[in-house]
Amino acid sequence: LLQRQFTAKEQALIVLNSLFWERSDPLQIPAELALDLPRAQRSTDWHGNTLLLLDGVRIPSGGVAILTKDELSQSDVPPSACRATALADAGFLLQNDFYDLYLNANGDISRLYDKRVQRDVLPPGQLGNELVAYEDRPLDFDAWDIDLFYEEKPYRLGDTVSLRILEEGPVRATIESVCYYLSSRITQRTSLRRSSPR
């Protein structure tokens, strides 16, 4: 139906943007569409399904982008600017054109260096991305009341049991960390994208 509406060719990919601003974040295309996309990066979603990541596509606000097979196959994208490197101290380094992001052996961001302004973002000795649980025993209305004293009982989450490079490619580099807290398993993915400074 959409192919007829937008006079798209049979091998075209029609991408809709329902938001009121232009989108340029990577497209996540299900691998079962079996599209031949040389500039795409193979990845997986949270459920283990294979998908293809494709960046460099702009979709107008509240609009549609029709990408033909020829457009999808063009490989005029610069060489990979996303890298993930294992460090000697059991941590990792993620890099793109904008940042050097260091993760310690526990998966916390130990350093974030902004290449554009040539300075560290985090104060010395401070961690970013640190996961902390708090005991919350409100005086009233336990479903929605958070009292000021909740910060008095912080509990740092358990040590990371797994820290690995999940993906590294032309579109995105990702480190995955797994830790446990009480009976919960917490999986966290830290990523840098090639085309994004955020």
C-alpha cells in the first residue's frame, strides 16, 4: 500500500518519521528483510534478534524517506570512526570523532574526554554512569512519596560479573556490562555512535 502511495520501487525501503522534528539517528532494519546493505553494521537487539544499523539517512519531520536499493548500497561513508578497545587494567575505551570514553573494570565511566574542546568532562576522581540503589521507606504514601532522607541509605550495585565488547563497526561501538543486585540481573550497554556527539 505504501509503495503505491509513494510510488516507491519494489526494492525500496520506506521509512516513516512520526515525530515533529527531523530524525537522523541510525535506522535499525530487521535482518530478515535480506537487504544488501554494504554500509550497514550487523548488530543485535535486546532480544538477540539480528538487525542492520544504517546511518547517514535524514527523515523529515512528520515525513517519509524512500531509499532505493542504489542509495542503500552506496559506500561513500568515511571509514569507521567507532572503536572499542580492551585496556590492560580490565577496562575498555570507546572512541568516536567526538569522545574518548573510558570504562573501568566495573563498567563505570572513569573518564570522558571531549575532543572538540580538548578537555575532560568529568571532574578528577568522579565516576559517570554509576548505578546506585536507595532504600526508600517513606513516612506516608509509599507508592509515590519520596522523602528527602532517601539519600541517606545508598547501596552501590554489586561488582560487574561480565564486561565485554558487544559490537564495533562503522555505525556504533558498544560495551555491555552485567552485574547483580539482590535477585536482579542488570545488563547495561554503553555506546558511542559515529555521527552523534551525544
